[in-house]
Amino acid sequence: MKRRLRDIPWAVTMLVPSMALLAVWTVYPLVKAVQNGHLSCDSTGNRCTDAGWGQYKVVFLSNEFQHALLVSIKLALLTVPAGVVFGVGLAVLADKQLRAIGVFRTIFSSTVATSVAVASLVWFVLLQPQIGVLSDLFSGWFPVLKNPGLLNDHGTALSAVALSSIWANLGFTFIIVTAGLQSVPRELYESAYVDGAGSVRRFTDITLPMIMPSLLFVSIVLTTRALQSYGEIALLTGGGPNPQKSTTTIPYLIYGQNSIIHNNLQIKSAAAVLLFLISLVFAVVQFRGFEKRVHYGS
């Protein structure tokens, strides 16, 4: 016991740098955003009064925020399930002891090193109506690829952005699920095979239950990324097409150059805090939803 007490100063000393960075880059900005969200200022931003927590309610119930929240949820529904399914599928395919399988693993995981800007530029070129490769190949079956273009049509713009996001996050999902698959004891598969279980039965009864912790982690990260999507929106659609604003997510409402609250720091701060709370709620819901299905340890 005395030895543990003597280790406390060393432990605190080791934690100080990380705690300082956390305080400066996370805690302080969050506290400052909460404070700014309480203020109501004039057009010059000089005369401010304390509007209290009521301002958060006003922002949350506003038509602009409700629309952006709906778009963000739609984007999450488009990207998270598809991203998890594709990631699991590729991980299962690559989880084989085959010759040169490492080459395919490298290809499948390559997008983890791709930034949002690069991924968005790639898909912008592919979907561009005039010179896009996909537009030239498939415009005969899907005329919308040429006129007006997936990114310019209010009915398809969000799906096109979701396609870019799924591709960009696929490498991350593949790596996490692959790590989960490698922790599954091979004896379980061998026993199931001896008992006559087919590949589908082995996947549903062994693989899925054993990688549930990985799937929980991936789903929470992908959901948070979807709710915080900004870079791909700004580069691909600019929050449009207008006037429907089909791809204006909450982050774009906060930071976008074309946003109606772009110059209102107080409203932007309130919206940012609400985004944090919404992301937290989604994470808690996912934890509770997976609670009975996630088992740690083999």
C-alpha cells in the first residue's frame, strides 16, 4: 500500500502533459462555447446580454437547425450501416491464409491514409458531369449523371456525398474489424467445422458475436464522423444544391461560408454545443443497444 502511495506523484507527473493538452484543446474550448452560447449580441457583436439556456432551445427548435439535424441523421443512416457491412465483408474475405493475401489487405486498408480533402477531390472528378469517368460510363443508364449531375441534383447530392464518405472510411473499418477477427480463436472454427456447421453458420454463430466489440467501436466512430461531416460537404456541394440545401449538415451550418449564421459567433457556439450533446446521445444509445450483445474476452 505504501509503495502505491509513493507512486502517485510519479503517476501525476506523467499525466500532467496529457491533462494540459486536454484542458487547452478540449475542456477550455467546450467551456468557452457553452459561455458564448448563452450570449445574445447585436449585429456588431459588441453589446451582449445573457440569454441563458433559453437560447439553446431557440437554436434547437429553429427551422435551420432542424433541417441540418435531419440532413446529418440521413447522412449517418446512409454511411454507417453500409460502411460497417462493406468493412466486415472485406475483412472476412481478407482473413484467409492465402498466397499474396497481404497485397489485398494493403489495398483494402489504403483509404485510411487518405484525407477528407483528397477523397472528396477523387469523387468530385469521378462524378463531374463533363469529364467524370463514372458520368461517361454510366450516363446511358442513369441520365442524372450528366444532367444535372449527382452532386447538382437535390435528390442525389446527399447520396453522392455518402458514397465518398463510405469509401474514405472503408480502410479504417477494415483495419478495426480485421484486428477483431484475428482475436477469434481458430479452435472455435475447427470445432464448428467438425460438427458440420457451414460457412454461414460459422459466421453468424462465431464471427459476429466475437467481433461485436469491434463493431460497436466502429459504429460509434462512424456515426460521430457522419454527424460531424464538414470537409466533404464544403468541397463537393457547398451545402447545396440550393435552394433546398440538401447537404447542409450541422457542421456546415456552423462553419459554412454560405451559412446564414456564419457571422454570429453566439448562435454558432450554441449550435456546436448542441452538436456535441447530440453526438453524445447517439453514442449512449449505441452503447445501450449493443450492451447485451457485446462480450469482451474469448
